[in-house]
Amino acid sequence: MRIGPYELTSLREDMPILTLAPMAGVGNWVFRLICARLGARLVGVEFINCRSIGTASRKSLQMLDFSDAQIYADTGISLLAAQIYGNDIDLIANGAREFERRGAQIVDINFGCSVPKIVAKGCGAAYLRDLDRLYAAVRSTVEAVSVPVIVKTRIGWDEDDINIIEVVARCADAGAKAVAIHARTVVQKYRGQADWSWIGRAVAATELPIIGNGDVLDLDDARRMVDETGCAAVMVGRAAMANPWIFSGRAGAPLRERIDLALEQLRLMAEYKGERVGVLETRKHLALYFKSLPKTSELRRRLLTTASLDELATLLAEWRHPETVEDADLTLSQSEAATLAWSGNG
Ligand SMILES: Cc1cc2nc3c(=O)[nH]c(=O)nc-3n(C[C@H](O)[C@H](O)[C@H](O)COP(=O)(O)O)c2cc1C
């Protein structure tokens, strides 16, 4: 897949190009790096309001920390796509300029957020109801930056107003270099099933690379999405929160590896955001790593209720102990085991 000057390839021939979806509260510096290291070819950032970019609050400065992009540039393992949203086209363009100054390799405009509070202000998916405004936002952003601009959106407002084909055409005319499509309508939010057929129709109607998104739970789904739609890459959101190993082509990882990753993520987050915030923001996420494993409900319960970094590290280290691992009889599910064998644990 080509996005402006960048050529993206899949990690392995038998895998599609996988990307980490932009996710608020999830796509922080540490998790992005983890996913990139595991094989995500492009990592999304938590979306950033164009109005918060000029403020010097610690939170917004941290959200604007794209220093991991330099690591991706040095190693070539991934690309960082920083996402902006807002209702003021000039502020979006200015914000994009700031993203570029801070190292983002790609600017992503959010036209897909369906949260009522955001849509009511004319941000996110509200643009799907005014394609001239959508065009103007993409155009002025493309003119403001030298890095490629991409768009993330939904298939339309509701089932009677599915306009993704026109949206993609307007994005292409305005100079966007790719469009990521979450194959649900705005009204659907996260209900029902993503309708991938619209991804296929968009692919057929445009020269732009289309990144397919919605309900990809594992590698088989990702392959199926490419087979059924012809999309250039597959964007993974919720499934990656519990299983970032998906990016290396695996259905999961054995308990010890999950614990090692959890410990690393926790320590980095505490270092990065300070112990209190780092632990609070991470422990819920870490609990997801153990959800698919049997006999880990006690570990998850304690993860969710422990506030100190030291205690959490001790807890995880205890669970890593060979006897605990044996006692817990942590057999992988059949599909996990099959994928691990197939991917040579790599
Ligand atoms: C916790 C969470 C936060 C999200 N935040 C964003 C966001 O900031 N920007 C965006 O474009 N989409 C956001 N999304 C939507 C995802 O990028 C993705 O489109 C959606 O989850 C469907 O993909 P999935 O089925 O692989 O999860 C978010 C989704 C979740 C679950």
C-alpha cells in the first residue's frame, strides 16, 4: 500500500498489512510502540481536538508527544498517523501543521466519531452530512502540511443515507492519500455488525488505498476482509487491545509472555505518566490480556483493584512463577495453539 511517499508492506507474505486503529484512551505512546514492535505497520493516535492543541496542559502536551515517530523513522517498523478532529477548518489545518512539526508522519482527520456530544458540535461524523464542508476540511489540511493526509470515517449517517462512495471521491479530489472505513453507520455506533460490503464497493470505486475496519477479531477475519473487499490494509481496534500479538500474526501468547508485556507496559506508563495516572490508565487494559485465558479471574480482579506499581509488579511476578503457571493449567485454546504452531511462536 502506498500512502504518499510511504510504501507499506505486510509483516509476512501470508498476512495482510495490519494497522492499529486510533483509539482514545488507548493509543498512547507506550501502547503504540508495543503494537509497532509487534508488527503494526501504521499506528493510530488517540484523537486530538483541534481546539486543545494550543493549550499547554500536561494532558494535551502528552497527547501531542509523537516522539515515537522518530523511532519508527529510524527503524522503519511503522508509521505514526496522528488524528485530529474539530469543527473549525482553519484550526484543523493549523493543528495538522503542529502535528507535522512534532514529527507525525501522517495526519489523519476524524470524520467518523459518533459520540453525540462531539457530533452535536459539528465534529467527527457530523461532516458526513455536509460533504462540501468535509471537502474543505481535507483540502485546507492537505494545503497546510507536506506529510500525507488520510481520513477515517464511517459508511454513512444511517442505512438510508450511506454515502461512503461520494465521501471517498470527495476525499480523493481534496488530496487525501487514503481512507480508513469503519463499516458501520453513525446511527449504529457500535451496534450490529460492520457491513464490509461497503468497503468492497468503495475499493471498486476509487484509486485511493482503502483501509478496512470493523469487527476484525483475529487474523482469519483480517484475511477474509481483504479477500472479500480487496482493501489495501486492515485496521484493528478492540481486538488489538486484548491481543496486540495479532500484529505479529498470532492468535495470542502464552501466559508468561502476556505477563512480561503487562509488566513492561505498566513500568513504561508509570515512567511516562507518573505512577498514579500511569497505573490507573493501564491496569484496566492489562486485565484484557488475561481475559481469554482460563483460571485468571483472580489475577484480573487483583489487577483491577491494586493501585501501587510495586504491588502490581509483585502480583504479576508471582503469576509468572513456574508453579503458579502450572497450577493454573493455562492451556491455550485450540485456535491459539494452532496459530502459535503455525507462526513458529514468532
Ligand atoms: C476505546 C475506543 C476508542 C476509540 N477512539 C477513536 C478515536 O479516537 N478515533 C477514531 O477514529 N476512532 C476511534 N475509535 C473507533 C476505532 O478506531 C474503530 O473504528 C472501531 O473500534 C471499530 O474497529 P474494531 O471493530 O476493530 O474495534 C475508538 C474505539 C474504541 C473501542
